[in-house]
Amino acid sequence: MARIEMGRRVLLGSAGIGVLAAPAILSGRAFAQTATQQPATDSSMTTQLPPDTHSFKLGEFKVFVIKDGARVSGKPNETFGTNQSAETVGDLLEKNFLPRDQFVNSFSPVLIDTGSEVVLFDTGMGKAGRAQGAGRLLEGLSAVGYRPEDVTIVVLTHMHGDHIGGLMEDGKPAFANAKYIVGQTEYDFWTADARVGTPAENGQKAVLANVKPLAEKTTFVGDNASVTSGITGMNAFGHSPGHMIYAVESAGRRLILTADTANHFVLSLQRPEWEVRFDMDKAAAAATRKKVFDMIATDKIAFLGYHMPFPAVGFIEKQETGYRFVPKSYQFDL
């Protein structure tokens, strides 16, 4: 297994802390696209529609966001604001023109073509999610003109199942030519024998099945590690023990891939201190939310959050109690 130790350096310049359906021509490839046959969801349809994709330019980089799937859930307060009453959570949702008793969680892996590397951030649900309509990353890659074998680097922000489920396909690596970037702290936690017999044991089993077999092709990184020119990692612990986010910069344009730092564009951002069911260290996760989004708001940097409303890209405005999410529009087209 390869392991690198990176020196401390400035991640975001002065900050100092450390996607429209796209035709195949955008990727510079000319191979034919193939449609994945799925059971029809409506009796009038013979095939399932392609997954949603969105593309935009970030300087010289091409960015593609792929909707791996989405899930509707009830009782929002049992996931977000678990230390608040159902009424308080429902009131905030209603104030923001959202239903009180349901929410939608979507999953958005990201492909970045730098010109020299094709970098995939997280891999969605994979085969295990397809019965529920998720696991559509490979279809999405095809829709934007890329094959799995075109991916040269796979970066895992952390090792929850909705991020690592697509690493393997029928027992083989889904991205045959890729090398992998994984946080050392995250890997050490999930592969440790201490997880056996704890609530984290099922998560560990997924890591052992999907991540550990790729260890020989993996570089284990820490804070301020470079993925490739223009892409740098940063520790953002709390949601998981070794959760990392990534800064992307090209030709003066910047984007932060915040992964699961915030998982709802209202409940996690307007009330960053509220506890979230899936944050493994809830106090650390809240502190990380405030640190990361204070930086993004202050420096007016675009961010892409894995669970933000598709296409998951936007900006942040500071408010008295937290932050307001402003979806991207045409900023990157000019």
C-alpha cells in the first residue's frame, strides 16, 4: 500500500484553511453511447430515462455532476435536528416552502476532467441501490461521454455506503484503470478490529468488501494532500472520523467539494448547530460545518455538496443563525 505524508500548506490562498445534460463531444471522446435497459417505471415506457447530469466549466477543467439517485423519507426531525422538536424542525421547513413531514435526499458523485486526469469523487450506491432506483453512476458517465475505464483517479471523501457502493461491480473493480485516494484516518477507523461488535460493524463490512481489496492501488492521504494539480484535500472530521473535503482550482476559478459536511440545504445550513443522525461525532460535525461554510461564505467560493438539491452546486450567504443556500445559475458560463 502506498502512503504519503504531505507538508502543511495554504489550501485556499488567502483563506488559509486547511453541470445541463452534456453530449459526448464535451469529453473529447467519439465512442458511441449505450443505453442501459431498466425495468419500466410506467406501463407506457419501455426504458428508464437516463439519470440527470449537469456540466459546467471551472477554468480549464470540465465538471460533470451525476445524479446517482434520490430517496424520499418521512419524519425529517429524526434525521436533521434530532435534538429539536418535530414542531421546530417542521416550522423551519415550512418557512422555506418545504413540506413539514417529508424530505428528499439525493446523491451526486462528481467527475472532473482536468485535461491530464479524469477524477471521480465518490461512487454512489452501486448495484445494491438499483432496486430502489439508485446506483446510476455508470449510466450517468455514459450519458456524458465517459467509460468507467476512462477514470484515472477515484477519490473517496469518506466511507459511508452511499459513497463507496459503486467501487465494485460484480466482484470486480468498476474503474479498472484507476488509482485511488483515501483518507488515512478514515481507512484506519473502518478497517480496525475494534469496529466488530459495534454499531459501525455493518459499515466496516462494506469497507472490507469494497475498499480494502483496492488497497494496493490506493494512496492514503492527510490534511492538505494534493490529488493532482489543482485539487487539494482538507480534513473536515465529524460526519465520519476521517471525512475530507476537496478544493478545486483552475484558471482562477474555485470550487469546494464539501461532501457530507452539510446534508440538507435548509436544515443543515440555516441551523448548522442542529444535530444530524448520521454525523458520527455530532459536536465535531457542527464545528466543522461552521468552519467550512464560514470560509466559503467569506471568500464567496462556489461549493458542491453531495446531498444538496441537484445539481448540488451553489453559494452561501451568511445569516444570523447560519447560512442561506444560493443555487448556481450562469456564473460559470461567462
